[in-house]
Amino acid sequence: MNTQDFTTTILVEKTPIEAFDAINNIRAWWPGEIEGNTKNLNDEFIYKYKTFHYSKQKLTEVIPGKKVVWLVTDSSLNFVDQKTEWTGTKIIFEIFEKDNKTQIKFTHQGLIPEFQCFKSCSNAWTEIIRNGLQNLVKTGKGQASLEDA
């Protein structure tokens, strides 16, 4: 894995299965419109955020309590020149037990500093993972929000 891929990590006082279930409850923590199924291997879903972002993801790896991987099969980012920067990238959630807590390592494999969207996308992911997903895991209620890009 490229060490320049965007990565962020959160630590929660929940079980790996509770973290896994929260990750798969995408509508509760990723702000925007989501169409399709988001929980099982080979499920595909479309994500839209206002007029800025469209992407289609396919779940290519689903290991309860351990890992979830989405392959971005199509994308259109309307705030950059190369609108398909996300196409072919992978969004990876790895779940580990650590010091009687659960660590979720989020990696957007292929989201690299050379991408025009790197700064705004990595800032958005940080907000979404650290607030939306982390709050959902901790409290059962996601609190994700995004500023207009």
C-alpha cells in the first residue's frame, strides 16, 4: 500500500462488531444521498453530495468485525479538473482490538497528494470519520456534516 494514501484512525470503547455494524450503516454517518445496498459482499451503492460529488462503490471485501473494502467503480468530482480522480481507488476500513478498545483505521487507497482533490477530500474524510463515524460508533447517532467544497 502506498504510504501517501490518505489515512486516519479512530479509537472507540465499543466491540469490533459494533464498529463493523456502524461502518456498514453508511447513511447514518456519511452526509449526502446514498442509493443502493451497503452491507454485503458485492453490494453496490451510489453516493451523491449536492452537485459536487458522485461516486459508485462496490463492496469487494466484508469480514465481520475486521474489515470492509469499497472499490470506487465510477466517480465525478465537479470541483476538480480530472473529475474521475476517485475511479479505481479503494476505501478501506480495518478494525483492530487495541488496549480493550477498538481501533478503526480508515484508508482511501489511491487518494494521494498529487490529486487535485487531495486537500479538500482528505479534510472532508477527516471530518466525516472523526465526527460522523466516531459519533455513530460511540453514541449510536452519527453527526456528520460538511461545509460546501
